[in-house]
Amino acid sequence: MHHRRWRASLAARHGLADVGGDVSWRARDHPRWSLVREWRRDGSTPPWSPNYAPGAHTVRNDYGACFVDSGLVTPPSAWVPTSDACAAEHPKRRRLLDLKAALVQASAIPRTYLQADMRTWLDPHASLGVLEAVGYDVILIDPPLFSYAWRAPHESRHACWTWDEVAQLPIPRLASRESFVFLWVGDGRDDGLERGRDCLQRWGFRRCEDIVWVQTESCTQYAPASPSLLKPVVQHCLMGIRGTVVRSTDSFFVHCNIDTDVILWPGERPAPGMPISPERKPPDLYEIVEHFCLGTRRLELFGTNRNLRDGWLTVGWDVGPQAPSWPAHGALPLDPAAYAAQFVLDPPHCPLYARSNLVPYSDECEQLRPRTPPPEDQRGQPRPAFRAQPPRHQLLNQGAGGRSTVSTPSASEHLSGAQAQIWRRYQR
């Protein structure tokens, strides 16, 4: 009786007093329901919306509207093509990627691992041995964050690291003067992005890119319940640069514009039916790093056996034959003498143009790779293929982390203030 009175008052409030108390089925008289009844009766293609136009069906690209209006259970991200599918439509890009992979493999050292508890490195007087002597061009860091343990407790096997502990890692002693750091910071729902930038600054690196891993979903189920307002489907990897590297003239060390800063990858599940693991990162990041930086001295921290890769030294606690997921082809344990013999040890403060540990040069690769800026300037004069290195006293203590970087205006989104001053000085 009470429910019937409530429906009658609701109908009177909205001007529906003539429906005899049946308010819910009144919506069936809407013109949109007549369209639904029509395509159900004759079996035709359902209209996705009242504004559906058959002639525009071939040019529509609104996967979100199709998902909502049609009631499909496959998420829209399942229809997003991967990078391999996009490259298949462009033969020159496919040839460039294949050529880059062959050059990287030709100069790669055997996959090497070092089982170590990196908490011992937090001591400022700890010895890093051959790692400090090599001086790495690229350092990839994926720390075991508390956010990973909170969202995937079944994946956490060891104690988590706080951001204060991550910031104390001796990255400045491991990295060469011109180098790059790739730091995974989580999905952005906590303070990972801010604390990750703070770590880069304390290490003397300037954040230059934010690589995003988008977790594409290929299963035919709705998204699981989450305490967040929106489903977290991204993980962030901050890229930091140390020293002065110019994309247009330092092409012997970096190749820009080959890949994008978005990785489309469905992720991995520890077991069937379990959620996607946030700790298992996409392997496409290795290709992005190798395509971009031509330095062959590569180091990964907090790695596992699934991260072992040719051309990299993987340091972590869960590496080695005794750890899970040991590959069938195996890997080499770190032998300091044999490992150092695979590189030409550059002298201290070696200028960038004198680097020895680089991916081999290829004329075909230079012709295929995209360039920014173009090879000719506005006056039609060809740009010099090689630039003279600025004096050493102009390069020391420049970049991120210093007060001069903050106080000096830059007027450039790619260079810090101090770097922009140096660049303008020796370009005159």
C-alpha cells in the first residue's frame, strides 16, 4: 500500500497521473523503444543511438558510444591496435624496427645477472665495484612499492621499499655523465608521480618524458569492482636525462621519434582468473629504450628472472637458478673481470662524442628514421652532421637538481635554463 501511494505521488509530481500507477513501463512508449522493437522483430542491425546514420557507419570511431549503447561486454580497449599491428601497415617503419633490433642484438652482451640485496647500497660508503667503473648509459628501475603490495599482495615476496629509500640509491655513481633513467612510479593514484620526480632531481636528472603503459583488456568481462572512481588502467614510467644531449646533432647517441610514449599491452596474470599484476611490466619498454639510446651499457635494478635480456645487467634478489621463472637458455652470473672486458672503459669525464660503447652505425637506419628538426634549416643550408663539444667547464654541474636550473629561465620545453644558456652561447 505504501509503495502504491509513493508511485502515485511520483506520477503526479512529474505529470504522469494518467498512467494508472504504472510508471516504470511508461518508458516503453518512448520513440527509442520503438526502434528497439523494430530491429528485434525483423532481426536487422541494432541502432547504436537515435542519431544513428547508416551512411556514417564506416567513418565512425566512437568505440565508447558503441560499448555503452549496444551493451557489449568486450571493453573498448580490446579494439585498440598494438604497435606491431600499426607497424605492419607501414613497410618502412617495419623495416626500421627490424633493422634497429638487428643492430642492438649485434652489439648486445650476453644476458647477465647479479643477485644482491640493494639495501646494502644505501650506505654512502658501500662499494659498487665494477658497476661504478663501467658507468651506465641507461638505468631502468622498478622498485617494489607499497602500492603494488597493497593491490597485489600475492605478488609481494620481499619487503617493500619506501620512496625515501629509493631516493638514497647511488644512481649518480652508477650513471655516466650523459645518461638516462627510466623509473616506474605506479598508477598515479598515490604520491608516486611526485616522489618519482623528487628522486630524479636528487639524483641529478631532469624529467623529460612520462611513458604510460595502458592496460588493454582482451577478456569478455566487465571491469572488476574498484574503490577508485575510475578503473586504474595505466602505469607511469618517468624518464630522466642527465647532462646535455641534443636530438638533432647527437644522433650517434640518441634516435628520437621512433617510438611513442604510450605502450599498449594487456598485462600478465600470475595465474588464470587472477587480476593483472602491476609488478609485471610490458617488455615493449626494453625496445623503446634500445631504439632511443644507442649506448650499450644498460642496467636494470629490482629485476627478476623474467627481466633477463641480452645487452642488460639485471640486479635483484629474485634472480638466478634458485629463483622462480629461470629461463631455459639461462644467463651468466656477474664476473667482474669478464663483464668489464666486454666494454671499452671510457676515461673519466669523457665527452659525449668520444663514447666507445655504442650501437653500430647504419646508413639505411639513418635514411629511414624520422628526424626533428629536418636536415636543413630555414635558410636551406644543410645542418652540420657533427657538432663540437662545449668546453668541459661549461657542462659540469648543469642540468636538473641545481639552483641554477630553477633560477635561470629557459624558454624551451626540452632544455633546462642552464643548458639553454650553454646551447645559445656556442651556437652563435
